[in-house]
Amino acid sequence: MHTDQPLALLGGLTPSQFMKTYWQRKPLLVRQAFKNFKPPVSMATLKKMSKRDDVESKLIWRDQDEWNMEVGPFSRLPKMSETHWTLLVQSVDIHDDAACALMNQFRFVPDARLDDLMISIATAGGGVGPHFDSYDVFLLQAQGRRHWKFGQQKDLSLVPDLPLKILQNFEPEQEFVLEPGDMLYLPPQAAHDGIALDDCMTISIGFRAPDEAALARGMLEAAADQILSRAGVTSGPYGEPALPGPALDKFYRDPGQPAVAHPAEIPERLTEAAIAAASKIRFDHALATRFLGCWLTEPNQAAVFDSPLSHELDEEQDSEKDTQAYTHWVLDRRTRMLYRGQQLFINGEAALVKAEAGLKRLADARELAGTDPAAKRLSKDALEALADWLDDGWIHLVRK
């Protein structure tokens, strides 16, 4: 993606301008971010999805000013003639190619931050109440009209004892009515409330924002893997080489330990030994990269990969020359692939192959043409890795 090329979906701003001026800072309203916009899925399809066990969905409604929420799957849904209800369907991008393609238009933000595409449908009066999110979000109006009120208030206290996180004192600063193709960007903790004016559909492109506790816990778990590597475990759970860790094979010794009158008291020397042992663990870039690479590429829990399909490469087209000339690799919509330096990660695994140019191109573009010079320079190890991922259904090899 060209970061200095103006985008209609950003109101003519370049990705660089948007990230510098608005990202994590202030809201942005874009009229007709998508002209003549057509939703990636229909309302009927969303209703069907909400009845499936492998799709996360919620139904929210108000009854005499009382908020109610139910978690799917649903055997039945309210009629469209009934007002004040909203259906939320999470992670539509892993279930539908068109939804995934729409989400991928926002990849001027690092994939490590891009989370999912949620779609809501609502009848007149429907909404989820005034609230705030801890992450950035783009709110794209797909059908109908929605009245948005929003602001960046400091008071984020919530109404107690509700199934939803509703702001206790909502103080909006701006309000707009969004029509199909209009889009509103909101930074983290921006208070907002959207109410459907008629039967409407709203698409939310959300971004993950891990808290410090999650990052610290992940680093500690990765450090534990280092300790195991010194204990004879030479590879991770998927066969990847274990990160080398410090030598922690010395046994505790306490020559000169005096006789004690209080045997149940933990010795100070043993406490110091534990602190000294822990201090040998290296919390460095290598450890952070391994943890983040595996964690951030872990597939959505609802993702199920299909085995290779017959429309992919015909069996007789087996020569390397034909493969590169007439086909190209495409990442499955559910696949997550990241890299840093020479390290490559895919679907929760540290790849056994280095992140060479062709594989980086595949991760960045989510496809790699066989005629691409980088594809022609793929090593034997890279081609073997691609073959394995093809068997796993993580990538597809298609004709072009």
C-alpha cells in the first residue's frame, strides 16, 4: 500500500496524514468514504449467521427503558417490524471473503493491530447505548441511516448492574446522521452513541489494543519456554526451534547456614537466590518477537481451515516452471501472517523458514504471483513451507 497516496475512504487524506493527525487522537467524519457502497453481506445472511454455532453474535434490545442482552446462536430473531433491537455479528471477515476484502482496505494500520470486522443490523430506535471502546474503530454505514452522537469526555463511569457497558453521564460534543457510504473514525475511549433511524446496517472495523497485563503475561510465558529449552526441550509446540535461554542448572547451596531457632521461616539467602535466578532471564527483542509473532497470528477461535479444493492447482501442472508462470499463492482469509527481520510467523506458529523477500511479499500483499521476481527467487525451504501451508488450507494456489 502506498502510504502517501490520497484515499477516498479517508476523505482524500493519505494514510500517512491520517495516522499522523487523527489516529489515536481525534475523530474524523468522512462523507461518502465509499461511493455507491454495497454491503459485503445481506441482512438475511447476517441473520442466518447468527443462528450458527461457529459465529459469535449478540442481540440487544430495550424494553421499557431497560437494557437486555442475549448471546447467540439464536433459534429466532425479532421481526423487522419490531423496533429498538440490534443484532451484532462478530468477525464476519473470517466467514466471508467480501467482508475480509473490505477489512483489508484498512491495512495502512499494522496487521498486528487490525482485529476484526463486525456488522450490526438494527431497526428504528435500535442501538447499544452510549459507551466507549478501548480501541480504535471505523464505523461505516452500510444501509439505512444512523444518528451518531460522540465526544471525548473524561468521565467514563458506567451505569452499575447492567449487561452492557453504558456510560452514566454521556456528554456528546458533536452529532451527525450517517447515510450509506459515510464513515466515522473514533479513537480509543471516545464516548459515542448510535441510534438507528430506520432499518439499518453498520460495519465496524475494530483494532486490538492489548493491555500491559496481557503483554507482561505473554513475555513471562515466553520466558518459561526459554527455561524449558535449557531443560532438554529443544523445540516449541509446533517443532520450531526453542529460543536459547540462560544456563539455570546450578543447584542451590548454602554453606555456612547457621542452625535456626525458627525452622519454618524462609531463609533470606534462598530468597536472594530465587531473585538472582530470575534476573538471568533475558527480556529482549528476540523474546518479545517470538511471543508477539505467535500470539498475534493465533487464528480466531471460530476459524476453521478447509482442505485444498479442486479449483486450486491441477495435479498435472506439477512443474515448478508452470507453477510460477500460471498460478499464484493467496492467503486464506482466516490466515494471519506476520514477520520481523528474518523471523516469520503464521497462524500461531514460528515458521521453520526464514522470512525471505517472497514470503514477506506474501504477508504484506496477502498474495504472491508466480511471475513476481520475488516468487522466482523462493528457496527450496520456502517452497516446502508453502506446500505444507497449502495442505493445511492456510494458503491457496489459484490460476490467474
